[in-house]
Amino acid sequence: MLIDSHCHPDDEAFAGEREAVLERARAAGVEGVVAINAPQFARDHQGLPGLRVWATIGVHPHQAAQATAGTWDELEAWAAAPEVIGVGEVGLDYHYDHSARAVQQAVFERQLELAAAWGLPVAVHCREAFADCLALIAAQNPPARGVFHCFAGSGDEAEAALELGWYLSFSGILTFPKLEALRQVAAGAPAERLLVETDAPYLAPVPHRGRRNEPAWVAETAAVLARERGISAAEAAALTRGNFFRLFPRALAG
């Protein structure tokens, strides 16, 4: 069984067919999905036959400048909810700079501290900001733990993240024909640090590229991961599933 460790099923792209999308995921062998920063969505979709829906909470770097005291109160209120298994997606995005970099850094740092205090792992969004992301993570005491979601970095960046004990999650980008270097990273990374995701509705994998992505298609990414590592699709599913529950132990509850 597969886990889509990072998706956005509450996105407007799925309006009017969210239940059908989740059913297609279940039919494709997906056991669970993580709805990023969507705890109410996860709460509203508990009890689906054959499919678990969990959530994370957090402030995306694009919205860092909009964080208020009320934002932190809301996160605190959700932190102990059984549906919530992590903090995310949080981090730094220097490509768009929708929030000033200093503000992004301060908000990210605060959320790393909160995650450690709550005992929750972190799903990090990092775009064109790897050195700063890594420095903020490394500076935490006690250290935060988590995953670089939608990892698309270099071998050196992967090694640096792995040295901190973090995980790498691969999305549909892994299937893109020109990204052989990324597939080499996925092939060589420690087996116990790998996750798969869709980031749906974004980044649809080959052969669906250019279409709205959905959780069922995490199977395409897992298949490429399996091929690159010389294992079966079933082995890749079992491997990434086990890694997911080890990183997100609260998902085992209930």
C-alpha cells in the first residue's frame, strides 16, 4: 500500500469531486494521504473505508508576512488534534519572495521551535534557499526532524539534509525525462530516508504531465523510484510506507 505524504486535496482544483478523487486514490492502492495545512479537511474525511486522511498545520513561506498572533493561536489549538501529524509546509521560498526573506526566516524558525515543542515532524518547502533552510534547521536545539518535500536538489544538498537525519520526499518531478541527476539522487539515498508524494494538484508525473495531479498518481512516482533502485513496485511501496510511519508516528494512532 502507498502513502501520498504530501498533497492538497482541499485545493479549489478539486472542487466538486473531492470524494471521487479520494476514491480513485484508494482504488489505486493508496492507503493514506496527508492534507497539507488542512486539518479541517482531514477531520471532515475521517472514516473513509480503506483510506486514511491526515493533516499538517503551518504557515507557508508565501504567507509568512500575513502571520499574526491569531495565526499562532490557531496553530496551537490544532497541534494536539489526532488528525494532525506534522507541521508544514513551512520553509523558505526565494524564487517568488512573496514575503520578505527576513520575515520568512523568522516565521520558519518559530515553526521549527513549535514543531520541536509539540513533538511533530516538519515538512519543509525549500526553493532556491537551501543553505538558509539548512542553517536554520541545524541551529535548532532541540533539533527539529522532518522531510524536504518535493526534493529536487543536488546530490550535495541531499547529502547535507541526510546528515542532519532528515528525509527526502520525491514527487512527480522524479519522472520528468530530463531530470536524470535527480533520479541518481533517489537511487543512491539511504533506503530508510525515502518518501513519495504527489503535491497534487501540482506536478503531475509522466504519463499524466500537464494535467491536474491527484493522489492516485503517487503510484507513478513510486514505480520510477522502484526502477531506479532495482526493486519491485511492491517493495518500493512497503519501503516508503514504513519510512512514513517512522517519521510521522502519530499517524499510527487510531
